Amino acid sequence: MANTDLIAKVKFFVRKNGLNPEDYTDMKILRREREALRDGKTYAEFAQELLSEVTPNKPGYSKCPQCGGMSLIHEDGCMHCKSCGWSACG
């Protein structure tokens, strides 16, 4: 079950970024979580996907092929994800 910290973070970013709060009610978040888990995603994958949906796309960042978050950046000659730690350089 989605923890209260995740729900609070999602609602904070929804308000901060001017998104529609009706799309992110507790019930809708919990329903999406059940569907994600039923589809074989882990809770961490669900949480990362949901948070990346409501957080702003920072300049210079791209979508991570591992976690799907908008936290992939080119630094030190390599692409790596600030969220999950994935790296194109191994």
C-alpha cells in the first residue's frame, strides 16, 4: 500500500507544479499502485514512475531507460541517472 510519505510528496509536487489535484487523489494513487503491482512492477518502480510524472523536467535531464524518471544526465563523459543510479558506462 502506498505509504503516506509517497502520497504527501506527490500531492506537494502536484500543488507546486499546478497539476490537477483531482488526478492524484489518495484513491487514484492507490488504484494505480494496485494496477502496477498486478502488472509485475515493484513498489519502488511504481513510486519512481509516479514521482517522475509530477516533478518538473529539469533542463539537461532526460528520461532514464531503467527507472523512467526524468533524472538522466550527462556528466563526467557518461550518461547516468540521479534517481536509480543506472549508468551507460557500467
